[in-house]
Amino acid sequence: MIKRIHYYLIPMLLCLSPAALQAQPECEDSVEFAKNGWQSKAVQSDIDDYLRDHRMKVNWQQEPIPPDQIGRDYYEWLWSGKIGAKMKQELMQRYCGNSEAA
């Protein structure tokens, strides 16, 4: 019985190793991801989670140029602006295994 468990458990543990979790499929090229990662539905979901987890409420009226005035998508605006720099750094680390944002 114990041998059977090991046959199933070891491959699962290998899949959950830190090396396997470093880069996710959305990040094949970290420079491209830093530029356009906000377009991924998974990243948009993570942006929403980040804002919720950090209890952030972004008030467009307090920003110098709200996204709707420059024709930008909300996620692109958060991804590209100073307001989302820390969030972008954390998501770059999660998806690409580094925090370099180009």
C-alpha cells in the first residue's frame, strides 16, 4: 500500500517543485511579458486579486490622466503606470521568475 502511494505522490511533488513553478506559460519572453502581459486573462484576474488583497481602490479622478481619457484599457493603465509598479513587479516574479520590468 505504501509503495503505491509513493508512485502517485512523488510525481505530484515533482510537479510542485519551485523550479516547476517559476515560469508560467504566459511568460515565454520576459521583455514581451513586461510590455504586454496585462492582455492575458490570467494576468487580469491576478491584477483584480492583487487589488482586492491589498484593498486598493484606484480613483481615476486623482490620477493625472485617467485611462478613459487616453483611450487605454484599465488593465493596461494599471500595468503601465506608476500606480501599478509594485503589482507588476510581483506578477513578473510570479509569471517569469524575475522581477525585471522593461
